Amino acid sequence: MAKQAIDKKLLLGVAKNARLNLSEKEITEFLPQLSEILESFGKLDELDVSKEKPSFQPIATKNVFREDKVEKCLSQKDALSNTKHKKDGYFLGPKVV
């Protein structure tokens, strides 16, 4: 992979994507830091991973949901039995307009 030149234009592009307004002092400070970070990540390109399988999910996943079974439903009377806020067989909520 070709090495990307880290310059002010690239830094300003990254800052724009992150919605950051950098001062000239910050640009001067961040340029070498960004170069160092990308150089560190560039070392990953040197690793031989040809014998490794891709790992899209590092931890085995399983479905934790219960089986969907048809069961007896509450009657309207039972569903409304524990609320004071009811009217004409329905739950009464705040007016929304």
C-alpha cells in the first residue's frame, strides 16, 4: 500500500469531517501527531495474516430470545384492573395535540 503524505490539506479535510475548526497553533501541533498515529497503524500492514480467518464477530453469539408461543391474553377488564386512568374500556393518557 502506498504511504499517504500527511499535510495540512489532509489534516484540514479530517477536521472538516469531524466538524472541528482548528487554529493555526492546533494545526502545527496535530500534524506530527497525525503522522505518528498513521505510521503506527501502518505497521499492521507488515503482519502476515494470510493464514488467519476473518473475524467479523470476536465473540460467539447466540439468540437469547425465548420461543414465541401463543398464550392466553389478558381480558380487557384484567388489563385495566390496576390503573386509575381509564375511560370507556381504554387506558386514558395525556391529550396530544
